[in-house]
Amino acid sequence: MSTVPWETIGRLAELFTTLDTARGIPAEQQWTLQVLKLTEEVGESAQAVIGTWATNPRKGQSHTWEHVQEEVADTAITGLVSLHRMLGDEAPAFFNTLLAQRAAKFLTLDEDAGAPPLEGA
């Protein structure tokens, strides 16, 4: 896996930590605020989906699937920055380990000959 995204994530995390530290915000409060930022991004993703389906009668179709994709990417970036702010340079290894553990729960089903086929497959 390329380390370039993690290098950029690390630089963003360091910048935001430096700015918050200069404002006198303690580390754990910075992490809390970063996680709140993550929830904001998830909300923006949901808002974009609602706008794509035009389910808000006041706004109609206010978004496209491209907007949804951008918001989901913002959510992923913010999540990785959050993780890096909490773990520092250990974040990539932590993420890779957790990804492998989570993926193994599902990917082994695909490889298991005894697993029932998915509906519609």
C-alpha cells in the first residue's frame, strides 16, 4: 500500500494539532473535537443522499451522486486524520491491522465453499 496518503494525513493532523495547541486546547479535547468534526462530515454525507433522492420537499433534488461521493471522501479523510491525531505515526499500522481483522470476517465467507450464495448472485 502506498504511504503517500498517510504522509498527507499526517501532515494535516500535525497542522490541526499545532493550531489547536496554540489555542490552548488540551490533547484529549482536540481529539474529542476532531471526532465531532467526523460526525459533522457523516451528517453532510447523509444530507447529500437526501438531496440526491429529493426527499426534502423544501429543497427538492439539491445534490448529485458526485456530491455524495465527495462527502463520503471527506468523511474518510476526517476519520483518518482523527486516528492520526490520536495515535501519531502508529496510525497506519493500527489501521492496517484493524482493516485486516474486520475484512477477514467477511472475506473468509467468500472463500468458504460451504457458505451459502448471496441472494441475487
